[in-house]
Amino acid sequence: PPPLPPPNHNVEIKLKYKTEALRHVKLRNAYFRQATQAYIHKDGALARELSLKGREHDLIVKSYMNMACKEIMEESQQQRTSKSLKIDLHGLRVNEALHLLNTLLTVHSIRGEGRCLHIITGVGNHSNGRIPKLYPAVSSFLTHLNMSFTKLQGAILVAL
């Protein structure tokens, strides 16, 4: 296989935004729990108000995740002329990772030039039950796109 590109700072980007996103996830969840309790106690006005606050925090969470994806994509743009690309999806949720991967594949859609994409998924050590979620989802996604790839431990190598 071709040499891998030098390490990038995707992990730092994700952690920077993920920390803030997690703070808002906790707030969102707390507002939704409180809204549920208000509804159970037949206080519809308070339930609505709390639910709206929860939705506001949900939008903030999505915004942070979008910013992380944007920065990772900008970093991958800098690799555009390289023969090999690398993207670290480790730590993202499946839907976020697949969205980012789909965008990356669209941006780097030039095939037949001997290029490869090294996708880091991790092995699932941080997943519930230590069961990998990204690795099988990415494999399935690439299979659906009829792309040839090689499975590695915690990573996938794709021929573009």
C-alpha cells in the first residue's frame, strides 16, 4: 500500500468541539427531562418553555458538530493533491462519520489516479459494550458505493 500521510490534528479538532457539544447535550437533556416532568404534572406552558430551551441546545450541539466536520474537511482539502488522504473518524457518531466520509468522497471524487484514502475508525474500545460501530458502518457504506477497500485493524484503506 502507498505510504500514509503525516498525522493530522483531527482528534484535537473533534475534542475542542466535542467538549462544548457535550456540555450542551447535558443541558438539552436536562431541559427535556424537566419538560417531561412539567407535562406529567399538567403544566403545559412550562413544559413547552422547557422543551423550546432543550431544542435550542440541540441546535447548538448540531452546530458544534458541523463546525468540527467543516474543519476536518478543510484540513483534507489541503491534502487534495497528495496521492494518499487520511481522515480520522474515530470518536464521531456513526451518522456524523458517514456524513463526513460522504462529503470527503464527493470532494475527492477523482478516481483512477492511484490515490488512496486511509479511514481511521478505531476498534470500538470506547463504544458501549466495546462493540465497534464505525468500522462496520463505514465498511457497509463503502460496499454500498461499490468501492474497493482493504480492511485493517481499526482502519480501512480505500482505492480512489
